[in-house]
Amino acid sequence: MNKATRDIMKLLKLDAETAERVQDRMGENGLEFSECTQSQFDRAAREALRDIQDPVHEAAQDAYGKPMKGPAFEGADEEADFEQVASHLRTDAGLTDAEVVATGGNIDCILIHCGGHELFFGTAGEVWGASVYLDDEYTGDDVWTDCPSNETDPTKVALAITEAAMEFDQKHYSGEHSESWKELAVRNKRPRKPAGRPAK
């Protein structure tokens, strides 16, 4: 067992066998272990773990659609435009109730409803994450993505939020809401039929 494996075990609370799988995937994803920073290592480890936990990750990719496309928000140099992120969530991911809400102090969040829970996604940390509320009370739980807070592409932020919401739904509601999200996403991608000729 090398140092990288031990670091992954400590970071992600994994057993040795799973940590080795994560390490292998990190290398497959292109990480240069000898040259990366600690934050790059940590992010790559989390991404690799999600990759080997295929069901939720693949479901989110399928619901959102491949490849990810969309220009970065023009003029933004620190974070994606929240309204554009919410729009992608509603139309591309099937999260039709996604909305931007003001939480006070000139701070905006993106609100996602999942059953009785409310997930308030924002950029308070180094990565996008959400505080979890139930019946208007903070539960003490947080949901984190691997998407940097300074990511300017709204499609990438929306995909990360979709994956995090699906993981939360899987954990707390056995994936009950994810299926409807996927159905809505597929429906939204269907080509629109041209309007018929007006009646004479």
C-alpha cells in the first residue's frame, strides 16, 4: 500500500481495496500524482469514487444528456450565472421546480425540492454545495459536489447539481424522484412538432 492509497482511505473513509480502485481510476482519468496539488488530488479522488459508483453517476449523465454543451456566462470571471444554471436544471435535467432564491445579505442560492427536503445550492465553499432543510429547519446536513465554485460554464454546474440531487434522492428516498426527473428531461429533449395550419 502506497502513500496515495493511504491518503485516499483517510480522505474518503474507504477500505484499502476500494481506495486502490479509486487510485487506479484517478490515473485513468489523467491525474499526474507526482505533479498535482493537494486540492487537485482531493478533487480527483472524489471524482474517481463517483465514477466507480456507476448507477447514480450514469443515471445523472443519462438524464442530463451527453455531451455537455453551452457557452460560459458572458462577462463572468468568478462563477456561473445562477439563472442560467437554474434554467439548465429545469429544461435539461427535468428539475422543473429549480429556482434562484435570495437568502439575505445579497446572497443567492438555487433551490431544489426533493420530497420533503429542500436543498439550497450555492458557492460558499471551494465547491458548489447545498444546505439541507426539512420543514424550514436546517437539518445539519450538507450536500457537496465536485464542481469548483469558480466554474463559469452553467451546464457543468447544472450537471454537478443534478448528480448531487440524485445521490441525495437515492439515499433518502430510494431514487423515487430521480425517475420522474429523467422522464421530464427526455420529454424536454423531444423535437417539437410544427404548428398546424390555422383553420379557414
